Amino acid sequence: MKTHVLQSELWETFKNDYGTPAVRSGKILYTKHKIPFSNYYYAYCPRVNPFDIDFENLKKSLVESGCIAIHFDVPNITKSSDMAEEAESILKNKCVRSAREEFAKGNFFLDLKKSEDDILAGMHKKHRYNIKLAQRKGVTVRASTEDSDFNIFFDLYRETGQRQKFFARTRMYLEKVWKTFREKDAAFILVAEYDGEPLSAWMLFVHDGVLYYPYGGSTERDKDVQASCLLGWEAIKFGKSKGCDLFDMWGASDDMSNKSDPYYGFSVFKEKFGAEHVNYINSYDYVINDPLYKVFTLANSVRWKLLNILK
């Protein structure tokens, strides 16, 4: 199994440079986050492979770091995997079920080993039509590693966050991850333009043969030219040109029949590229200090409810 980019050395470098302490314990990476009004920390470990966890060494590391618990957020094992039952049993044996997840438990994977013709044939007919429409209309897509195009990306990302009311990352955060990954030829911006105006832009990561689509944005202007559909197709071709064999689209609804899910709209958009819908196993917490963990979990639950009300 490939190591997820969020468990990579590059992500570790980014987090430490950004000011979020990142700790390596054996094969796994976690970040530590200060609990307000205390001398303790909470550890966060997204997309971990449970088979990589050495609990004995991890416990020593967490105690040394002053952490009361570690949150294994949406481990990197899909429910359809042959390893799913064994992987979850590892976590069940040592941990408790997490009260919430940060990551979406659903995702879409697209096999980039297929030919371009086969990928196009596997798409929803509406996406194929919209790709051709965008091309006829004169929409163009370019890949870039220029800071000026990061600025374009961020403006569109921020506009999308305001429109859709999701918790957007700050400019400082995204600029730091962009520069950290770009230095290692692992981050790229794709921009779709129409009549010289940028309509959609994605930040892409390339790691261990996988293309990731973590961040993107678009404008409501000229929606009829279908710039985002063409951008998605060009991202697929870009991933193939970089030697990637998988396109990890980062997140989606876990239940594609639930149209009230806030992820539903962009999940359908991803699905129409012919990608496979997957669900991950449950999230778990490995607890070091049970009394403090219970207090923290309750306070954190209240915090997120307030944030959702205020957004």
C-alpha cells in the first residue's frame, strides 16, 4: 500500500515550517496541538496505515510530547479492501471510536493506468460533452509553478469558500504548503481560462505515483463554458504525464444517495469522471490520559457545533 501524502516527509517538513510541531514515531507521522488553558497537547494523525503503528513506541512518543491522546483520522484503508477487517481490528484492540472525523470518509479513485480513450469512455456522457464544449468555446488549461498563478488559485479558492461557506485554509497556510511541495517538484497549479480570464484553478500534489487534488476554486462567471470539466480532464492527463497510476480526489460524500449531504454536489462532479467511489474504515483515538481525554472530547464537540452554527 502506498503511503498517503499526509504521512510523507514533505508534509512533515511543511507542518514544522508552518509552526505546527510534527513528530515521527516509527513509520507514522502526527502533529501536536496545544489544548487551551493547559500544558497538554492533542495529537492528530490523518490517513495512517494501521499496519504501520507500533503502539509501544507510539505511547512513549506521545507521553514525551505531552499528548493526552492521538486521533487516527479516517485511516488510509478502504472498507472494500481485503485488509479492512484486520486493519480495523488493530485499532479496535487498542483504541476507542472517535467522536468525529475531520476528513470525509468517502472518496473517489481514478485508475490512471488506463488509456486516455478508456478513461474518456468511462466518463459520464455529460462530462464528455462538457469537455468538448469547453474546448469548442476556447477554454484553455495550463499547468504552472509560478507564484503569480498561486495568487490566481488562491483568489478563486477564497471566492469558492465564501460562496459555499466551507472552512477555508488561510493564505499563509496554502502558500507555505505550495512552496514546500513546489521545491521538490511535487505541487502544481492548473488554471482554466476563458478569454484571458481565470475561471477555475486547482492545486495538485504528486507523491509516490499518486496524483492528489486537495484544493480548488472557481468563479460563478461564465459557468456555461464548463471550464471546470475541462480542467478535470487536463488534470487527469497531467497526472498520467507525471507517471502517476492513481488519481486520489481527496474527499467525497460517504453516501452518494444522500442529496442533502454538503459534499454531494462536488462528489457528483468527481464521480462523473468515471472514478470509483470508496469508503474508509472508521476513525479511532488512542487514549493516554482518559480523564483529560473525556473533558477535551466534550469541549471539542461543543466547539464544532458552535462553528457550524456561525459559519
